[in-house]
Amino acid sequence: MSVNMEIAECLRFIGWYATKKGRILGSLFDAGKGRLVAKLIVRRGAYQRPFLHLGMVSLLVLAMVLAPILYNRYPTKATGGSETASPSEVLNTVTAATISTTTIESEKPRRDVEEYEVRGGDTLSAIAKKFGVDVDSIKYLNSDISINNLHPGDKIKIPPVSGVILKVKSGDTIYSLAKKYGLPSSQPIIDWPYNNFVDDEKFTLAAGQDLVIPGGVPPEVAAPPPVRSTPSVGLFAHGSGTLVWPTNGIITQYFSWYHNGTDIANGIGTPVRAADAGRVVTVLYDNHDYGYHVIIDHGNGLRTLYGHLSQIFVNIGDNLGRGEILGKMGSTGRSTGPHLHFTVYSGGSAVNPLLFLK
């Protein structure tokens, strides 16, 4: 018999022997299990407390063994670990965030027009920025006052939103008003939460009601009709030929062949005075060139022009004394900022004003 055959025969014997012993052990275990179960059934409840205590002790031992392992695997901030929050911290954070988001109310726009008292140093642009609206909206709402000439203590109305606030006239509809004030559709009028409608389905309006047009473009305020110049006849006051400075400020542009005057810059509303005695011969409210401007004939061959005014206080034919206020500095007409354009004409031709100013 070869060696391989002997090994195979040996393995078969070992398998047979292991199977035989396994069956014997299985029979003994089954018999012992039956006797144990029978005994437990007979004394049901007698071992309840020992098993309960054994279970609790086992859980306690398991917790004591696993705690150091978990502590080292998930270090906390106190042990120099990572910034990863524990499950309880995450739960608390999520809960707090949920509560905070449910209690915060959305920011609502102002409902009504607000009255604001002008303070020292205020400008119209600064006031508009403070209330989150544009300058044109404030100007349109305060068309009854000179909004470009503010003084501390003046009270102006501030709209709740950039746009137009108006009283509805008979025949007005949200569609006609949207078109009139430059909106692509009437939806912004409908969406404004404080606009009321006679019929909420058809969005009809009532004559006399206040209506807010968010984003509406205020129409340009028409300037007073131009006044023609009149000849200087019968002057009561003649100039001396020496001119005083018509206003205070900084010279930003001098006389040249392409610029027929001297530009003096200062803030809007700075007083502008007659450079010499004479009669007003031109008062023109123009939106181009010199803007709002005045011309004075001094009766000695000299005339002076005061351009880009924001306000004019004189009329044609008025006789003015030297240094008398005729208006206020502005930026009307072809202007890039508030200043006075001052021109001196001698014999009908523009000359350098610095030759006559003292």
C-alpha cells in the first residue's frame, strides 16, 4: 500500500471517529438541555431576580469596558480633539436654529409716508440713502417745496419705497398708471401689500384713494415758461464799473477762448449776488446751456450773467443794488455739479471777469 493511500485511510478514520463522538456529545447536550428546561418550567419565576441582576451586572461591565475605547476614539474639545461636535451638541444646535428661524419675522416695508426734519449737514442724497429710497422719489413727493435748498429744521416727506405716490383720479386704472410711470407691467402695484382695491379680483381703484407705484419713474417737473429778454431802458441805478464777487466758493474753471466765463463752485443753495448795481434784463428758466440764469445790465456798457441757478428771486425790470441777492447756486442746465457760471460782457463781447472783480 502506497503512502498516499495510507494517509487517505487515516483521514477517513479520523472523520468517522469525530462524527461518532460528535453524535454522542450532541445526545448528551440535548438530554441535559431537556432536564434544565424542565426544571426551569417547574420553578418558573424562581430565577427571575438572579437573571435580572446578572444581566444588569453584564451591561455595567460592558459599559466600563467600552467607555475608554469610545472616549479615545471620539475626543472632545476639552481633550484637544477636533472641532467635531458631539451628537448631543449637534442636536442642541439644530433645535436652537429651528426655534430661532420659526420666531424671526420677515422684515416688512414701511407702510406710510414719514416726515423727516432736516438736520445740519444733511444733503438730499444722504437722506435718500438713509431711508433706502432714491432722490427723485423724494423730490416728487415734495414738489411743493424747494427740495434742492434744504435748511436745518425744514420738514420733508419720505416715501416708504422708491417710486411714485399719488391720489387716484377718475378713470385711472392700474394698467394706465403702470404705463404712465414707466413700469413694464402693473404687477408691482398689485404686489405692494398696502395698496387697496375696490375689487380684489379686478383690481379696480377708487377716485381719491392713495396709491403707491413701486419703481415708478416720476415725471419731469416742467420748468416755468421761458421769459424773453427786454431792453434795458430807464435804468435807475448805474454800475461803478468795478465788480464784487457774486458768490463764495472755489474757482473750478477760468475764462478762455472756449469758456466765456469763470466757474465758482460751492454747495447748492449758496447765495448769488449782483456784482454791481443795475437792472435785470433777462430771467430764463432753461434746462439746457446755462440752465436757470439771470442777466443784469449795469448801464455803463457792462452786463453780467449768472448761470446754473437753483432758484431765482428777481424778475425782469427789477433794479438791484450792488451785492443784493438775486438767487441761489445750483446745477441746472448743462452742468456737472453745483457752481455759478459768471460771465461779464463788455460792449456785447464776453471778457475775462477777473479783469473787473476786486
